[in-house]
Amino acid sequence: MSESISSTSAQTSTRTEQSSRGRHNRGGRAGGRPYHRRGQSERHSENSAQSSNGICKFDKIDRVKGNTDSTSFNENGCIICTEPITFYAVANCNHRTCHLCSLRLRALYKIKNCAYCKTEQTKVIFTRDPEKPFQDYGDTDLPYKDEKLNIFCEDQEIYDDMLIRLKFNCPDKKCEVICDGWQDLKKHVRREHKLWLCDLCVQHKKIFTEEHKLFTRNQLDKHYTEGDESGFTGHPRCDFCRIDFYGDDELYEHCRNSHEQCHICLQAGIRHQYYIDYNELEQHFRNDHFLCLHQECLDKKFVVFKTDIDLKAHELETHGSYISGQRAKQHEARRIEVNFISYGESLRNRRRNQESQKIEVTTMKVVDLQLKKLCGKYRTKNQTPL
Ligand SMILES: [Zn+2]
Ligand SMILES: [Zn+2]
Ligand SMILES: [Zn+2]
Ligand SMILES: [Zn+2]
Ligand SMILES: [Zn+2]
Ligand SMILES: [Zn+2]
Ligand SMILES: [Zn+2]
């Protein structure tokens, strides 16, 4: 019995499978900090995928059913994917999209609102009619129904098309195999085509099964690390844990839950800088901020300040005394650094001033010269020879 992707799209590939692919040579830094980012990952913009993937072209269904007459396209195209429409989807608000975008939203995204006006669509009709209002369809007009998605179809061809889209079709264009689930499909493409599916894309990308890409081992490695020509720049990795994530959001969520972030740096606008654990973060506090070194505060964790003054105020108030040693050294180091910067800057400023003075002098000289010439001319012109 085949399962349908609408109910199993959240199925995931196991992490063991990911790590068993031996991607040890991908250039990540073990325990590096902050975490390593290979570049911006595609947010897997479904809209762009829709228009570029040929989603609304019916190559698969035509192939499966030997059907070639389903190409009476509407000129205006679908408001979501912009592709020409063969079968329309319409609901109570009477906005029409192509049936595939409607099916994708309902089955894969679990969204039941109109993409255009956001009205809730409890029931959707798939039809060939570009204009007939939703309210004019009677029960006898819609003999085919998918109970779970509450989609009503005008005829069997539309209904079959919908069912086929929700099955585990092999993404190879020349292959007509329909599998029983993701694991089955993965085995099939490996065995029959010597190709792989990307586990992360399978898990997260909301597209129909046949729209997924198949990769050779090398292509798959490249897909993870570099991405592809579509603008996708690879799946980001947490270098602390050596785990890959679908996109930045998933990576950041992992980092927030599993690693540490400095709240002082965060307030200063430094985002997405993580430390593997609290020990690393504490080291950062010691190096770059003002950490209270009293044991009770070290045990409490996160007792750290932006300025020396704040720390002193805390020490007086909470502990009644300062700890000078390490912190004084820390402060001294900062002072030298600051002084160096101001020295460097003053040097640059001085040079700049000298340069502008030079320009002024040159300009003055030119003006002077011109004046002299003018005066000379004036003199020669007006001087009455004696
Ligand atoms: Zn569409
Ligand atoms: Zn609407
Ligand atoms: Zn196949
Ligand atoms: Zn992928
Ligand atoms: Zn991690
Ligand atoms: Zn910090
Ligand atoms: Zn303290």
C-alpha cells in the first residue's frame, strides 16, 4: 500500500545516513569559534522554485497517462507560480490559481488560506472552467473527492492528476516507478540510477517528490558545501557538532539551543556569534568584557559587565570589595589598545592636515602667480612709458 507525501512529507532521513557519507574532508573547523558559515544558504524560496522547476508543466502526468491534450493553457497564468494554467483551483473567495499551487499549499504546507486574499478555504474545487463561480457548482458537478484534503474534482483526469502528484514518483524523467515512501524511493534511485537524494531537501523542501533533484555522490557533496547555479549556496554546518542544517534558520535555532551567545556583544549588534559551551563563553567574558571574578558570581554564571565602572559598582554593592588582580591587568591591556588606536588616528589626522596644508599652499602659490601675471599684464598695459 502506497503512502502519500502529504502525510509523510515531514519524514526525515536519519543523521547516521548523513554522516556515513564520509564528508570528513569538507573543510570545517573542529570546535572553531565562532561557528563556521559557508555562505548564505538558499531560503529555498518556494516561489522561485515553483517557477524554475517547471512544476506546472505536466510532463510526468502526460508521460504516465500518455495524455497530450491537457495543454489548453490560460494566457494569464497562475498568480502564485505564473505558469500557464491547465486545471484551475477555486474556493469560496473565487480567486483562481493553478491546481498544483493549491495542492502544494494544502498538502505540503498545510495552508488552507487563499494565497491572494487570505480567506480560509475549507473546500477547494479543481476545474477546467476559468470563470464559473465557486457558488455555482452543485454536488453533481463534482463527483470526485479527496476526503482528507477536502478537494473536489470536476472529472477523473483532474482527480488522477492530483493523486499522482501526491505519490512517491521517481524524479528521473525517464523512469515511471512509483515508490512506497521516501526510504523506498531512496533505495530505488540508488539501485536503479546510481543516484542520491539530498536528505535535508527531502525533509524540508516543500515540493512534490518528482520535483526533487537527483545527485551523483560528487554532486551531492557539492550541493551540501557549495550549492548550485540556482543561487543556493549549500546547507550550512555547525562546526562545533559537525552537523549540517537545511538553512540558516535551522542552524541558528540549533546554535541558540545547543551553544552559547554573549549578551553584551549581542546588545552591541554582533549577531550570530556563538561559543561551543559556557566555558568558552566565560573565556570570552574574561578577555573582552568585565567578568566578576568572585567565586560565587563565577558559579552563578553570566555575571559580567560592559564597563569597568559597572563591575566596580557591582563588586561594592554585592561583595563589599574589589578584586583587583586579573581585572586590573585586563583593564591595562584595554587602555594600551585604546591608546594605540588614538595614537594611530592622531598620526593619520596629522598627515591629513599636512596634506591639506600642502594643497592650500599650492593653491595659494598658483593664485599668487596668476595675480602677479595679471598685475604684470595690467602694469604693462597701463604703464605709460617714461
Ligand atoms: Zn501555480
Ligand atoms: Zn481569495
Ligand atoms: Zn527511477
Ligand atoms: Zn539539499
Ligand atoms: Zn552545534
Ligand atoms: Zn561579548
Ligand atoms: Zn560578583
